[in-house]
Amino acid sequence: MPKNSVPSATSNSAADRTFAQSWAALPASTRVKFSLGICAVAAAGIYLSDVLEKRMSAEPREKSD
């Protein structure tokens, strides 16, 4: 492969691809499942942080003037 050419998403060597090209080379169903998994982890983290905040809320500090 010439030095200045850009490898395509269907290139045989994964080492020659960029991250975006590797992502595009994955089947659509795999990309959807991976993306939904990341969204589920993010949603669980948000929910868990809210629950922990309610359970372990900090006591208000006394104002010192």
C-alpha cells in the first residue's frame, strides 16, 4: 500500500485502519448492541449516583461568621 493512500473500511489489515474505519467495518447489529450497552451502563451510573446521593446525603455545614 502506498504511504499516502487512505485504507478503506474493508482493508484486510486491521492495523492499517483508523478507529472510525474499524467501527464502520463492524456489522450494523454489533454497532447497535455495543452502543446500547454503553448507554445502559451510563443510565445505570446516573441512577446509582442519584440513589447513593439520597442515602448518603451530606449534612449541612454550620455557617461560621
